[in-house]
Amino acid sequence: MRKISYSLLFLSLLSLAPLMDALELTYQGIDGEMGFLWKKNTAYDSEPGDSGPDTLTFIPGVSIFYTIDDHWFFRPSAYIYGQTLEYLPEREYTIPVDYSNINSLTVTGLLLQPAVGYRWTLAERHTFGLQMAPGVNIQIPLTGPGEDDREEMFSTLMKEFLYWNTAAWYYNPLTERFGFNFKVELGLPVYNFWLDNNLSFVNGLIVNFQVGIRVLAQ
């Protein structure tokens, strides 16, 4: 299953290739990134739920960096993360739980975003950037004790797909071949505008922190 997830990650980036040719962007490098993601769940705040589910999850991914001019850039990204959730059929939403929960399911999330942003450089090597983009969050329930609720959980999670992401980052070229970057990103759950599940608008809010290494184009 992990191989399938990484294959989806790779194919998602390849699908953007025709768009790159049409815009005549300049390829600068590819970022391998990793960090931690926190996702707000107001349903868990109001439910007894489990005693101690993880609030942070590991999130690796890749970004491809293209420049439009000296300041503007295009940065499509794809990330994978995991959660353990329980589906509450009487409420039609999910809450995070421990792996030991008898109704839990392991859920794989795939975050995709075609970010556009603006960057500026200080002292020739310290680059700061701001970016924003619509984001798609695809969540797929896999295995676990709560497999009887997998179909209903999948249907619910597929409604929670649309985000608006904003991020700030710092980049420093370490050598002629590699560079270091650090990013902080906020994902606003736009889908709450049309979902009627009696939860707060911030339900599903995503915050992630990532560090990465950029392999520069030769």
C-alpha cells in the first residue's frame, strides 16, 4: 500500500508537465521535504473519544520550483501523511483516535497544490518567499478494526477535499548543487462553506512545518 501511495505522488507531479511547457517556466530544482502536520478536529474536542490520539503526524513530500521572472515563481507540490480515525455514523464525521481503538481505521492523505508566489533575496543568499494556492486533500481509509465503516468514512472524507493554502518560506543555497529550505504553511478548510455537520469552520484546519533540501538544476 505504501508503494501505491508513493506512485500516486509521482504521477501527480508528472501530470503537471504539459502545463509547464505551455507557460514556458524556467526549472530551478526539486525540493525533497519532510516535517510535521497538525490538523484541527473540533469534533474530537466535543467528544469523549480516545484518551490520547497523536495531534502531530509525519508528512514527507516533494516540490518542483520554477521561476517566472526575478521574483515570481510557480511551485507545484505533493505530500503524503497518515492518520488514525474513527467514523461516528450517527454524527457523519470522524475523530482522531489511538491505533488501539476498536473502531479505528488507518487513513492515508495526499495533499496536492499548484502554488504561485513572490520571492526576494537579501545579501545574495538569503531568499524569503510567500506563496498561496488552492489545495486538494485526498483522504483514503485503508485498514483497521473499523473496516465495516470504511465506505461511509470514505464518502465523508471525500467531501472534505478543498483547501486554500498560504505559506512562508526561507531558502539558502548551501553549495552550487544543493540548498536548504524551511517552510511554514496554513491550510484553510474551504469545504466548510458548504458542509452542514454542525462543526466549527476551523474544523480541518491544517498547519505544517517542513525542512527540505533542494537539488538545483545543472
